[in-house]
Amino acid sequence: MLTHAITADPVLEFVSDVRAGLTLRGQKELPSKYLYDDVGSALFEVISVLPQYGLTRADERLLRRHASEIADNVPKHVAVAELGSGSGKKTRWILKALCRRQHISYFPIEISPTALAMCERELGDIESMSIVGFEREYLDGLIEVVARRHDGQSILVLFLGSTIGNFDRPAAAKFLREVRNILQPGDSLLLGTDFEKPIPQLIAAYDDPLGVTAAFNLNLLARINRELDADFVLEQFEHVAKFNPDARSIEMHLRSRIDQNATIPRAGLSVSFREGETIWTESSHKYGWTEPLRIAKDAGFVCKAQWIDQEWAFAENLFIAE
Ligand code: AVI
């Protein structure tokens, strides 16, 4: 796989985001994208097979069962851009269905070089498909993919696994508008969305009894220790998952068990925490039944088809740019 590597300095960006998030006056926070270093990505793979976390299995089931139908609803001459490919495992079905009709180009867009390498290992054997990975933020990568569009070629954007849920609602709406503005009329977007569920079911999914999600969350402090020479004592923080009824989201936090300080030399920072104070690390927004259609419509897409999983309320939505 040919890979276009990132040009901006990721360490500088990490330092500046950590500094900004931990010096906020009120609620401290860290951007959820930093959960996914090599350790975090491996832990997320484990989360996705936990009995309590049905989301990834629902996503995979829908893509496996409906791959041909999805392909039938997309123009034949197509290039596929996947925003956040991860390991690429769940994308295999749809790529194979598309390749049965015509040779396709697949462009995974990822900030993690490790995920891109995994994606190539996982999908490199698919015949009639070329892979070019982009180590980029989603929209920057999409702009580059679109710039490579051949005459008469349509673009299919994949944004799977309910990653849209990790944006707050205004940010999700803005993101879809930006995606739409990069595309042309007739291009497609396959969007995975997770629906609202009973609160105890959501809490169990984000605070599993094996403690994998807790490890995934705490790894963010471990990462700051590893990469920025910080001295967070992980045992002095605990994972918390709570439902926010106003935002209709599950929030992950790291709660300080005691009054304490942490120093982050590479960010030139010393941070104090009161007992019980939290760092907000992620939100997973859950959608009402008609919400995906509404936000996509507001962004300039029409819904061509929607597939809903019967075991875990989750949908793949196929939208066409108007
Ligand atoms: C990647 N994303 C959709 C997951 C979610 O459900 O919000 C990340 C995750 N966080 C905790 N468990 C899974």
C-alpha cells in the first residue's frame, strides 16, 4: 500500500491539546482522539468483542448481510474513502461486493500509521482493488481523495462504527456539512449510527465488568506519561461512565481518587486535581430513530436506504449528496 504520511508535527499538537484541556478553569478535558495510540487501539479491538458492547458486532452484521444491496445502490465506477478505517476488518464485505462489479480504489484515512498498516494486512488480498492510505485528519484526507477523482468516477465515503457519535451534535452537523461540501452531487455517504438504549445497557457497554474500557480510558494518562514524560499515578484515577440526559450521550471521565498534582514536563505544566474531580475524555452520543436522516438532510444529503440491526439498535444509513 502506498501511504501519504502526515506533515504537521503530531507531538506539538498533542502537547498543545493536553495543555489547553488540563488548564481549563472548569471541567478539565482531553480530546477523545488521543485514546487511540497503539495500546488504546488494541484495547478498543477487545472492547468491540465484549458481550456488553454490541455496537461493533451490529455494525459488522449489517455490513456483512447487506453488502450486495449497499453496492447495488452505489454507482459502478466508484472510489471508496473510509474515514477512520481502524483495522479495516468490517469494511471487507462491502469492498468485496463493490469489487465484484468493477475494479475499485480504496483510500483509508487514518491518523494512526499502525492502523493503516493493519488495514493493508487485512484487506491487501482483495482482488481488483488498489489501496492508497492517507495518514491525515478526516477532512484533509477526503480533500486529497477527491482531488484524485477520475472522470466520471463517483466517491463513496464510509464513516462507520458510530464514530459520528463521538462528536457533539452541533459538531456532527457541521462535520456532515463539510463532508457534503467536499463531495459532488451524486456521491454517497454510508454512515453508521447508534440509537438510544436503556441507560443500564449503555452504562454496562461503557463500564464493562472486565475493566477493558477502564484500561482503554486510563491508557490516555499512561500515554501522556510515555510521550510527554508526565508522572500520572494511574492507581490514583478511576474510570467513570455516566449518562448525560441533556446531551443524550454516555460520557467517559477519569476521576481523581485523592487531592494530587501531576507534572507534564514536555508541556511545561503542573496540574492539580481535587479528590473527586474528573477529566472528561469522551462522549458517545446516541441518536433518536429519525435523527440521522434529519442531520443528513440538513447537510445536503438525501437518504437512499437504511438498514437497522435487530439485536442492537444500530443503523447503516446510505445518503446521496444532492
Ligand atoms: C469509536 N467509538 C464509536 C466508540 C464509542 O462507542 O463511542 C469508542 C468507545 N469508547 C468506549 N467504548 C467504545
